[in-house]
Amino acid sequence: NAGVTQTPKFQVLKTGQSMTLQCAQDMNHEYMSWYRQDPGMGLRLIHYSVGAGITDQGEVPNGYNVSRSTTEDFPLRLLSAAPSQTSVYFCASSYSPGATTDTQYFGPGTRLTVL
Amino acid sequence: AQSVTQLDSQVPVFEEAPVELRCNYSSSVSVYLFWYVQYPNQGLQLLLKYLSGSTLVKGINGFEAEFNKSQTSFHLRKPSVHISDTAEYFCAVRGSYGGATNKLIFGTGTLLAVQP
């Protein structure tokens, strides 16, 4: 299994540009989520999905869109990039959305810089 | 709602010395507790978790943590660290009730810097 994969690893955008961060998992996990990691702030949940066709907002959803058309993929879209979105983005997945004992598996991250 | 506090943003320690990384949580419900480790330029991986039962939990790479309900703490310990333990460590909490809205809440992280 490849686990959770993310592309690209690095990206530089100009203010106002849009882009999509890709996330895929091959573990047949129902639950997928996106976090951003900023210095001194830990990981904050952006959006999550409990299965194909179902998404919901996390703690910091503004400026981001998601969709979940398949179990495997959970892309994160930046509609109009802003410098405040400079961060490291992590995708994570786990078996069941309601199972509180589940371990979340993280991708390697995408480092995004918005100029 | 739950919250997590990691009081130390950075912990420098010499190789082969013991270390303790502190984590305190607040919650109005029963919780499950987790420690994740992030090596440089990598994603997070689970180190250990407390769900129920024995309050002393053993994880990978010789780490262990003790759940203390009265002090609402879940400190991470290792009796002898190695250079390879240099990483950022995140404590996380989740309510023990079910449902997709039950989020995993992370602390701000502690950078463990092991020096030779």
C-alpha cells in the first residue's frame, strides 16, 4: 500500500491564483481530512469527509473548497490564494468516521507559499 | 469541547538522558488521548494512544505515556533518548463519544532537540 499520498510536495503561488492540492489513499478509508500546520499553532482542521459525496467544514474552512467524488481522493481547492494561506498542508485518513479509537494516517504534506 | 496544552515549545536534551514532554487537556467528557511524532519534512505518525485500561501506555521507539485523570495530563516519557528522536511531538485529544463531528484536537507541538 502507498498509504496517503499528496501532490505536489512544494508549490509557490501568487496572490489571487487558484490551485488544487491532491490527496489520495489506497486503504479504503471512509474518513479523510485536511489540516494546515502553522508555527506555534499545531494542526488545524480545514475540511473533512465521512465518505464519498459527504463533506463538512472544520475549524478554518474559509478560502478552501473540497469535494469527495470517490473514496480514494479528497482534493483541496484554494479559490483565490492569499498570503495568509502560506502553510504546510496535511491530508489524513482513517477507517471509520465515528470510531473514536481510529488512528489517523497522514500524508507527507504540501508546503505552500503564497507571495 | 476539548483542548490540549503543550507547555513546552522546545525541549533540548543530551543524548542518553531521560526526557518528559508535557501535555495537559481539558474536556467535559471522557477522552481518548494520542501522541503523534513528526520527523523533519515528514507527515505525522502515531506514537501511542490511551483508550482505556492501564494508565501507562507503551508506544513505539521506547516511548511511554501516563494518563492521569485527576491532573488531566498525558505526559510522554523516554528513559534514554537518541539523536534520531529529534522531531516534533504532538499531543491530541478526542472525546470518547461516537460520531463524525467528534474531532481530533491537536496541541501546538513540542520540538525535542537531542544533542550529542
